Amino acid sequence: MGNPALARYGSGDVSTPLPGHHLNSELELRALLDGAGLRPTAQRLGLTGLLFGGAHRHVTAGELHLEAAHRRLAVSVATVYNTLNQLVATGLLTQVQVEADCTYYDTNTEPHGHLFYTDTGELVDTPLPTIPRPLQLEGVELLSVDLLFRVRRRR
Ligand SMILES: [Zn+2]
């Protein structure tokens, strides 16, 4: 099972429920979108159902588009991107930039760090260690801290 301090999200069988949103009814999803000031269109309801229906997860726009297609949800790549970015703008998702051309969307908006496995492309949550504060914080407002460890399993 590996390091219990690491919460592995988005995996299949787990004996204990993982933290997440677990919003399974249309009513809950509508409330989520309403709270974010987004009109609950069929496409947004479908996409938020995929994102917030279970345990926390990391997903790319391409992965979400594929999942939507498998569920026969007719939605364009542009709509997937727009919806993801609106959810980021309203604070329901965070973005994790792992490569210049690879962005993950994270349903866990609590502060945490990430391990990115460069060999498999997995992104795994890890608790934030105590981070030394940068020296020049006078007169500025700290908005966020991104901590990404790029790792590879030993062979
Ligand atoms: Zn995460």
C-alpha cells in the first residue's frame, strides 16, 4: 500500500472511503454550480458529476473529455476547458502544472503538495512539509504555494 501518509486519489478499490466531494445527486451538483454562480447546464452537470461524484481526483482536460465521451455526454474539448477554467476561477478546483504542456485539475482545494511520477504520469498528493517563508514578503500578499516533487520509481 506504500506510505500511508500519501493519499492516493482516483484509484479503484479502497477499503476506507477517501476524502472527496461525493456529490451524486443532480440536486447537489446544481447547488454546487449555483454556489459558484454558474448556470447548471446539462454539460456542466455532467462534467461536475464526473469531477465531484466521488473521492478527490486529479484529471487532465483530455482525460475528462474521454470520460465524458464514454458516458455518452456530448461535450466539446473547448467546453471541457471552459468549464474546468470556470471551476478554477470560482475556487472549486485547483490547477497543477506538471509540465509546460500538461496541467492537471485537482478537486482537493486544501493546501497540499504533489509527487509527479515522470515514468507513469501519476500525480499523488502528499502533505505539505513546513516550508520556509520567502524572504521578500513585505508589502505583498501570498496567494498560493505550489510544491511539486518530480520523482521516478527506482528500477
Ligand atoms: Zn492534489
